[in-house]
Amino acid sequence: MSFSHRHLLGIEALRPDEISTLLDLSDTYAERNRTRTSCTEVLAGMTQINMFFESSTRTLASFELAGKRLGAGVMNMAMQASSLKKGETLIDTALTLNAMRPDLLVVRHPHSGAVDLLSQKVDCAVLNAGDGRHEHPTQALLDALTIRRAKGRLHRLSIAICGDIAHSRVARSNIMLLGKMENRVRLVGPQTLMPSGIEDFGVEVFEDMREGLRDVDVVMMLRLQKERMDGGFIPSEREYYHRYGLDAEKLGYARDDAIVMHPGPMNRGVEIDGTLADDINRSVIQEQVEMGVAVRMAAMDLLAQSLRVRRAAQDVSVMA
Amino acid sequence: MTLLLTNARLVDPETGTVAPGALLLRNGVIAERFDTPTPDIGTDHVPQDNRRDAQGKCVAPGIVDIGVKICEPGERHKESYGSAGLAAAAGGVTTIVTRPDTAPAIDTPESLEFIRRRANEAAPVHVLPMAALTKGREGREMTEIGFLMDAGAVAFTDCDSVVRDTKVLSRAMTYARALGALIVGHPQEPNLSAGAATTSGKFASLRGLPAVSPMAERMGIDRDIALIEMTGVRYHADQITTTRALPALERAKRNGFDVTAGVSMHHLTLNEYDVADYRTFFKVKPPLRAEDDRHAVVEAVKSGLIDVIGSFHTPQDEESKRLPFEEAASGAVGLETLLPVLMRLYHSGDLDLPTLFRALSLNPARRLGLECGRLAKGAPADLVLFDPDKPLVLDRFKLLSKSKNTPFDGARLQGKVLETFVSGTSVYRSP
């Protein structure tokens, strides 16, 4: 197996074959989860700490469940309420936790690059559960797995990512992953929600949603965060829904077998029509949640393996 | 005190020449300048002990660095007048022009007198203070510009805290104009640049960092130039760092307004991609720009459109920098690295030595009405002796500044200060 990374900080550092390795293993875990096959031996005796500096329900639950299914001891730390309020710096928090000798550290932080910084100070494996507007690698991987299972392949597909691209780490990780696997990526949204320099990312940008969805295989919606409304990025929810909300009419421009995705949590009636989101023939939103657990199990399994290899090498050098 | 500096290559920004010569320093001034490297002066006139052989190395007017932050009062653990003075001497900087963005800000004659006293006690180089333009740098009420000038303020600036209220700024400028005071502005549209950690573009988007369009600088300079036209104030833009701001500056100069502009060493030698994996030592204000912009500002220094180069020395302790990029403090130390770093532009063929020292010494001195910055007879004997070719690998822990936040740690540079003279006296000699 070819996966020797110490941490999973972003999609940017992964090669296409490493992504495939991760997805293959995720498939195995998805089957095991469905058949309720126990795999608690994989991380038995290991400790996983979930450090969330930003509130999260589903990602935290997903990582917690993934760890528990693999047999790890899991601890959740809600960091907003904790030491940062007392003035402790991120690095000090990292060093403190490191001294408790965890094996896996799952981190979410509101600032881009913060998880990267933290990973430089600890001995254990670090998984990025989202840093600022930078990356959210496990989300991109679970999206990729969902697409691969629904479409039977993860290459030469036309995929539209719609909505608030500028503030979305999910979009960045997905653009990178889907690009690496040789798909055509389209971005759809108002110009105020597009990041600067986006034309250099190897994507096509559309302001007209109907044009953007024409003949695509996958429609990936992003969550519109309420605070963007106050920032003056869009005039109102109803105008946004009118122009960029996904409904049956706009979806009609996509291919007949196009699937609809959303990383959650959804704002029904803002970026997606409620009925469409529940349409089991088109929407794979529930499958995404299911694949999330499988992908995180696979990622932690692989990181634990390289952690064991690295520790064994250290033990040898200590003995020698 | 008499000193005869022989066998030197004189870098003269006034004539734009580099030529062999010698200088006789007496009573703090250049008493005589010779066009021969070893002038025929008897030892009865200048004793052997008072002669220094420059061994063919360069002698240039000492650097006048506008916009140095010394963290007294408030954060003396980051930098004091003592440590900054030593760092300046080691960098060939003979005049430090300090920023008032301390805690509290230098906005009263009393606080100005405090820092002048501290500077006199502790620093081996000249220190000239700038004062805040508005009280507390809050952009609401102008400071006592007249009293502050009497107390020795050479210019007025709110530094990177842009005066948002145009009415307040226009009144302060009108008042300053009547007193002949120089105002130093930070051209930036403050609402557009609020919260930005980098320049917008592909790199900012890849890293997911909050970014500002380079256009914010042009909007800032456009507004300030309109106010200059309205008030007739003497104005210096602290940093012009983008292509888009240059035509406005060029027009203002062509129209005869009393306008000059500076640029930092960082914007002349680094670009946005140097931030790489969130390296906070590369976080400066304004943020590093695209490579095209870097080229454009180098050209503007060459043509003289940008008048002044400064280090924008901004000491930050490790704690302020060891944070996620967005949260980390801005700024870099630069007093000691200014000359070796700028030698990159000399070795790359972009700027010759007289052009560099025109921007480092002559122009800033002229702008502040100082006699220094020249190698002419009668000018103050503030000089730097340096070897433009000597290679070195920069080790940040060897810097004399209390703070070690340089983006050039480990950089291979060419160019070393050998000795610095202030008023004819040697204040630093390379070990």
C-alpha cells in the first residue's frame, strides 16, 4: 500500500494514487459498516483526541464514531470554551496535549494554516477537520467516494460546485481532488462569492447557474452561511435562492442521471429546494454522511499504520 | 577628532558616481574630499593613528531610515533605544527616524521629550522622532503639531492606522501646511484592507487567507493626492508597493505637488509566494505583492519616481509570530539586514550603488531637511564603509535587535557593513 504521510492536512499534498488507495480502503470500511462487521482491533489501544476550535456537530460525530468503530479511545474537546479563553496560545495547547501522548489528533480551527502550524509541534498523527477557508480533506474524500460509488468512476466527469466558493474550504479541497483525478470542474455562483485568482485554478467559472449546470454529471451545492448576508456579499436570501438555489427546473439543465450533493448542514429554501434534497433518485446527501464515517476510518487506519512504522523505526534506532 | 579615510571607493549619490578617493573627517564633518585614494598629507598634519585604510572598499553616506519602530514606551522587551541603536550602527544606518505607533502613541510634546531623552542616552546613532498626526492615532483630533515641532518632531504620521475621516485629515493637513510640517501617509483604503493578511490572487485563494486587492493602495494614494491638491501640504507616502499606485504618484509629481514616496526593502526583494506554508515572518504591512509589482517598484526606484527605501523595522517577539497566519503580528526587523538585502538588487544589475544610496541616504535626508546624505565637503561625517561583495549566511539569532523576526534567516546574501561613522566617530566595526 502506498501511503506514507505522517498527517492528513490537505488534499494538496496527496498524489492521485494515494487518493485511490484511501478511497479503496474506504470502500472496504463502508461495506464493513453496512454488514456490521467489527473492526475494533485496528486502533485498539490507541487514543484519539478531537480538538474542535470551531463548533461542529456532524464532522465531530463522524470522527468520533469512526474512531470508536476502530476501537480507539476517543476524547472530545470543545476548545472554544477551554484554554484559549484563558489566553493560552495554540502552540501551548498543542504541546500540552502532546505531553498526554495521544496517537491521533483531529483538529478543526477557524484560521487557515492553524492545523498545519499545530502539526509541526506534535509527535502524533494530525488530521485536518477543516482550517479556516483553506482545506477540509476528509470532506473532499467522502465526496469523491460518494461520486465514485454513484457514477462508477472518478475521472472524466463534469462536476459543478455551486454557491459560496470564496469562504469554503470544502470547495478548495474538492477543486484540488477532482482536478487531480482528471475531472472537469465548474464553479457556479455570484462573483462576490468567488475567490480572487480563481481563473488560475484550472476550472470554468459560471455566473449563470443554468449555463453552469448544462450537461454536468454531478451538482455539488455548498452551504450559504448566514453571516455572509450581513457582509453584503449578496442582497437577500430570496434573490439568492431565485438565482442560485437548486430546484428541479435548474437541475433540468444537468444530465438526466446527474446526482445532487451537499456537505450539510443544509439551508432548505436558501441554496436547495427541500423536496429535491429528499429525492432519493437524485440526492446522495444521506450517502455522503454514511461515506464520511468510512472515509475517516480509512484515513485514521492509514495514518495509524504509518505512525506504527515510524515508531518502530525510532525504537530500532534507540536500541542501536 | 580627525580621521583620514584613505583608499576608498566613494559612492556619491549626488553625482551618481563611484570613484576612488579619500575623505578627511574633522569636527564631525567632512573637512576635505580627495579624488586620489592616498592624498599627500604629512603625518604632522594627520598622525598615523588617525588614518584608516579602507582597502578599496566602498564608502557611502550613512543611511537615513524613515519609519523605524522602536518599542519604547510600552514594549521594551521587543526593542529598546539601546538595542535598536546598536542594530542601526551595525547596519550602516546613521539616522533613525522613528514611528510614533508605540503604546501609548507619541502624540504629546511630553512623550516626545521622553523618547528624545531615551534616544540620547542609549543610541549611538542620530534619532529623529516622528509624532502622531491625531491623538492616540485614533483619527479624530489633530495633535499639537506646533508644540510637537518645537519639541523636535520631524514629521507627522498615524502610521498604518489610516485617518478614515477625510474631514479630519483635510483639517490636519491644512493646519500642518501653515506650519510647514511634513505629513507621512499610509496609502490604503482602510475599509477594503480591513482584516487582510495577504494580497488577493491565486496564492491567497490557495491558502484560504483573507486578502486585499492591490487597488486599495491606489484608492488611498488617490484620496491623499486630492487632499494635497486641496491643502498644499508637504506629503510623503510611506510605502508605494503596487503597479497601480504608480501612475497617480507620477501625475502628482508632474503637477508640481510637494509629494515624495517610499518603499520597503521587503517589497523590493520578496513577493507574495515567499509566504509559502504560512510563514508568519513574511507577514508585513502592506502584504507582499505579486512579482510584477515587485518589478514595477524596483523600476520606480531606478527612475526616481519612488524616492526613498526604508527597512520599516518592526520588532515582534516570537509569541506574536508563532500563531496562525491571520492572527500573527505584522512586520519584520530590518535595520541590520537593509544593506546586505538590497545588495541583491545591485548584484542582479537592477540598481547601481549611487541609485541605491540616493534612495537610502540622499533623498530621505533632503526630505527631512537634513545636511547629511552627501559626501560633499562640509557635510556631516555620517558614513558607512561596506564591502558589496562579501558573502554571508544570515543567522537571525546573531542580530543585535532584541527581536529576531527577519524573513531572511538562512538567506545567502552578499554585502557586509565593515564600519559605521556618526559625526566622524566610529560607532560600529565589524568583528
